[in-house]
Amino acid sequence: MTPTFALLPLCLLGGAALAAPVLDDAVRQRAEELTRTGMHPSIVIAVIDGKDSAVYGFGSAHAGKNIKPGADTVYQIGSVTKTMTALLLADAVVEGKVTLDAPVAAFLPGYTVPAFDGKTISLLDLATHYSSLPRLPDNFTPKDPANPYADYTEAKQRQFLAAYHLPRAPGTKFDYSNIGYAVLGTALAAQAGSSYEALLQKRIAVPLGMRSTSNTPTHGMLARLAPGHLLSGEPTPAWDLNVVAPAGGVYSSARDMVAYLQAYMFKPLRPYALTIKPQRALAPGSETKIGLAWLLEQRQSQSYAWHSGQTGGYTSYAAFTTDGKRGVVVLTNTARDIDALGLSALLPGTPLPPLKKPKTAIELPRAALAEYVGEYPLDKDFTLTVTLGKHGLEAAGTGIGSAALFASAKDAFFFRAIEADLAFTRDAAGKIAGAVLTQGGQDVVLPRKP
């Protein structure tokens, strides 16, 4: 009989067992299915109702060992880290050490920070993704695609900022930026005369009793770490984020994340309240606002704050209703989106999308695969390069490691390392003319370089 790990709350926090928050049936069934089918080796869902909380575990934290994931299983939380960096900013504001409109250059001696027609990048611009900095720096050329940020140093960050030309004035448009949050974290640490990790521990982790939260995990944390996995199911190491750690390098556990969210939910101190104060809209006329990192939305007449994260082998989701009544954390050790699962757990009754069936690969002759080899530029900053390796086609984007392509039909391919498809187009003569990259519901047309 196959063991089942999904039905019992593995840890109760902040209340008696009878008060344990119940996980929505649809969410529980979906989590069971995701782990049973191998789409996620393990999933941990923490639910907070008022002052009561419970952690539910699904699957196995270590493949083949039947080790139940629980409240103290450690995962890398990816971009949920940005909410902690934003909280450090809010803390510095409340303490009177910085102001939101202060130029970041004031805290980075030795740096040359780009400006646009005299308009400088402020701390608020960085915290709200309005800095006009790109998602990734243009000198991001990882040596190891499985650990892409490991060799991205502060020196490289400094070089990037000195050479980069802003495409528009800061403060004019939302454009999600990992390097922007790296710069913000660097500035906050410099202002405090500290490392980012030391600041994280002093101002957040230690005061909240978060003993399993760190950018540099202890041996004890590593012993409880659920190993990361690619979409294909292959094991992959946790990322070393180096100078980009303030954008996504933190490891944590469900127990710690419950404590973290409760600090926002129950009569929050001024720094916490400041982070969820709406600062800007994601787009003109958009109902979605952004505070300091936290995205602010409303559904079912309920306002809530949320953020998600993903690294090479992990995905996370954290959210709470702004009335402080309910919160949710979802942690998993596969790089596969779980936002819908998290939202449905936060707001029971929110429909879950149908599960996508795994795609089946077919074999194409090597001579046929050679047709697709080439460069497919989007603009001067990004080119998708398709090559033919020992095991078949591979595609690599500018500054991004290479990933294998699998054929589903002639001219139609998909990735297993990421959730994306690549379809090739032909001209009237039957020659490959371009490609269409589909990811996150968006199509990007890439003409083939002659």
C-alpha cells in the first residue's frame, strides 16, 4: 500500500489541535495529486486563521526515503526574499535612517549609479520595481547554468551600474527587476555598516524567532533541506545568490514563515504596516498596486497582499488578507508555479485551473533538428540561441543557461527545465524564418538572424 502523507496537519502552531485551521478540500486534493503524480516531490502548506495555524505536508521531502515534509523542512523561498529586503527598508525609514525618496547613490560610495536626464533612482523606485533597471544585468554570464548567480559578485554589480543606460526616467513604469533588489539590499547593508545576512538576522529573523531563516543556511538547516528539482524531475542544487541574495537567496521553513506573516497580520508595527501601504500601480489604471515589494490585490471583496518566488529547484508563495484574519504559505522543492494553489488556500472557493497533462516527446531525425539551429534575436539585449548538442536541441537566452528542447511535433518543441514552448515558423519556401516563444501565457516573436 502506498503511504499517504497528505491528510494530517504535521504541526500546530499558536493554538490547540481543535482550533487548527482546516485546509480547503480542493487545495488538499490538488496537492495530493501534484505529489502523487511526481509533479512536485513535496509540498508544505501553512494556513493561518487568526492566531491559530497549522502546517500540512504532502509527498516526501527526500525522494525514495518517505520522509514527511513538515513545519521545519527547509526550502529556498526565492523572490519572497524581496519582502524581507523591503521590510529592512521600511525599518530603516521608521528608525529615521533613510527616506523613501532618498537616491540610492547616497548609500553606495564607490558606485556610479545611472540616472536619466538628471532623474536619479530612489530607494522607493527600487522597492516598487520602478527603477528602470532591467530584470537581470546585461553582464550576467553564468559559468554554471545550474547555479547561475554563484559567480555574480558585487564587483560585477558595480560594473553593470556604471555602464548601464536607463531607457526611461525612474519612477515612470513598473518593470520587475531582480538586479534592482540586489542593489537595494546592498545599499541597506552599506547604510547599516553590515552584511545583508547580518542585517536580516538582527532586524527580522532573531526578533521574530525565525531560527531556520537565513541566506547562509547552517548545517542544521541543510540537514532539513528538501533537495531541489527541475520541472523534468531531475535533482538540482539550491542557488547561491551571492550579491543578488536580497532578491531571492533566503532559505526558510513553514514554521518561520508563519511567524513572519503573523508579524504583518496582528496589529503590525510601523515597519510592517509601511510595506503594505499602496505606493504605485502596476500599470496605468491597474487595480493591482504595489507596496514595498508586496503586491496588493482584491478578490471576493477581500484585500490581500502576496508575493511568490522561484529559484532553480524551488517555488514559494506567501499571502495574507490585510484584515489580518487569514494567511497562507506554500513551499515546494520543484521549480513549478504554485500561485494558484496558494491563492485558493488563502481564499477558499477560488477556482483552481485544470492540471496540465505532461507533454510527450517524439524523436526527430538529427538532420531535421539541424534545420532549427541559429540565432533568434528579440532586440539588442536578448537573443535566443538554438544549438544541436550530443543529446539534441538546446536553447540558451542571453545571460541565461542552456536548456534542452523536446519535440512534440514537427516545428513544435517544449522545455522541461522551464514551463515554456518554442514553435518554429517557416517562410513561403519552407525555410525556418523565426520562432515563437510561449511562456506564462505570453507569446514572444523571435525572427531568425540571417
